[in-house]
Amino acid sequence: MKILDIRETRVALQSAMRNAVFDFSEMTTSVVAVVTDVIVEDKPVVGFAFNSTGRYACGDVMRSRMIPRLLKADPQSLLDPATGLIDPERALACMMQREKPGGHTERSIAVGTIEVAIWDALAKAQRLPLHVLLAQRYTQQACPDRVPCYVGGGWYQPGKGLSDLCDEIRMRLDQGYTTMKIKVGGASLSEDLQRVEAAIQVVGSANQLAVDANAGFTPERSREYAKALAGYGLRWFEEPTDPLDFALMAELANSFPGALATGENLFSTQDVRNLLMFAGLRPKLDILQVDIPQSYGLVQFTRTLSVLQSHGWSARQVFPHAGNLMTLAAVAGLGLGGCEAYPGVFGVFAGFSDDAEVSDGMITLSQRPGIGFEGQNALYQVMSSLI
């Protein structure tokens, strides 16, 4: 199996949504195609991925360093000797040649996106859904037919009031979701508490509502919101501090009675290790949310999981950031706690396969080979344009 070409294009999300920190009016993402020499059903196997959402396209780093390294490498050096197929671990090592330690976000997203596309190609070459391949390789357990999935929303938008928020939540419940996450921090505390209370009334129980501050608070406001939200019994309070303010997170974890969630803005195994050592998080209660394509990809994520487990955490406490098919495959294949969904939010990048079904807070898994982008028609049109 040989990589013949790797192609990237930048696509704009074209969204006016806003959280507590920024709006998405300039947001872009990189779409990648890894073309191989393997032929299945008379067509070359091509692996696809995109770099999740919330970080900008990273094609310059891909084209200047990562893609040339893979294409210049001896093809045999990238293969698993036992199978003759591409080994994602060897591909990751190839991309990381001559890279200085630290400074992870400068390259982790570029590396991770290409690495996930390689996994897509590898699974397709074996005619396996990616979640099945991951389970075979890493957990040796049977994959479920469906996994838990909560839905994110509650964005701040011009003219959007309480009634609109409640209507949004009712729509998601009607679609089969049972747990909702909404934004906080983009309004005053009193306004946000009104939104939280209205949302609880609609979902029916506080433990079916999570809130997300997107790391947008000052330390003083973090403490203010933590105190105000402590009595509600929410499913979790997400990113109440700056991602690297482990001291403040430890302070909140010592006093906040419910679950805290963080990790989507940590991009290396070492950063997660530091989080576990210094942020005071509670292994049986709190939630980790690493974004896999943005954090060097699946191979490195399994190493991060090993670190979590060595600190007493279960994989079930991991709910990766980003509601997409890449994350869904990882959740099912690696036995993680659940997936998030953002239907209708990020244009063609939102959602899962067109035939996916959500019921009782669980989403069905695609059985298509690879990640299954071919079943997400609007996104696949963008991806297939690369080839």
C-alpha cells in the first residue's frame, strides 16, 4: 500500500454564531484527501478527514512540512510488515521528524487531520468500518450498534430570546436527543441563569443539561458562575477557566459539587498529563474532551488514553470535542463515554451520516467502510472534489 498523493483545501464555515469568546464569521477548516494505490471495487482507495471545527484551516503547515515528508519517505518505511498496509503509527513518526518539542497547536492539527485521513484509507483498504478496526486493534471488544450522543446548541445569535432557546431544545428532543448543552458567558450572569432555568424546564431534569463557557471567563467571573451554578445539579460545567489555568481549575474542582469538563483546547498528551496532575480533577466525576483530529490524531489519542487510565480515569469519562463521524468512530471503537452532535450548525461539516438515527439519546453507527463520509452527501461532495 502506497500513498500516491495528499491534497488539501480550505473551506469556510460561513456562520454568524457566537459563544462567550468569539463568533465564527471567519472560521475555516482544512479538508484532506489521502490517495493510495489500493484498488477496491475498481476505484482507488482515498482517505478523507477535516480538522474538526473551532480552529482554522492549516493547509500551509501541511503543504510545507507534513505532506512532503510522507511523499518523500520510502514507501516501505510507512508499512506494517505483517500486513503490507500503511501503519498510522509510522506515518505519525514520519510527519514528526525534525519537529521541536512543545508548541503543539502549531502542528498538531495539521498532523492529526492527515493521520485520521490515513486511518480512513486503511479501514477502507480492509473493507472495515473504522470503529471496527479501532476496536480490533486497541480494545479487542465487540463494537456497539449505537453509542450515547448529546446535542450542543444554545448559541448566542442576534434576536434570539428565551422562547427561541426553548424552541431549539424542544426540536432537539423531538429528534431523539435527551441531553442538551447550551452556551453561557455571552450574556450577563442573571440572563444566563434565566436561560439555564428555562432550559431545565424543557429538558425535564438538570442532569440532562450541560453548560459551556468556552474558556471565556476571567478568574473572577469563573468563580461567580461556579458559585451560581453549583446548586442546579447540571450534567457538567464546561471550560469554566482558561485551558491552562490548572490552579483555578483545581480551586473550582475543590468547591463545585458537580462535574467539570475540559480538554478540548489541549493538544498533546503531556498537556493532558499536566491537567490530571495539577488541575484537581476528579476521575469518577469530571469529563475530558480532547479533540482527536486536532491533537495529532488517533494513535496519539490512544497514548493519551493510557495516561488517563494510569491516573485512575476510565475511557467512559471521555466525551471528545466535535460532533462528526471521525469522533463517532473513535467513541465506538475505543469505548469512550459518548459523542456530541451539532446538527445544522457548521454547514456541511455538521452532523453524521444522512441515514444516522438518534433515539433515546443514542446514535446509530454507520457500517460503511472507513469513517463513512460517503454517507454524508453534502460533505462528501466537498471531499470528492479533491479527487
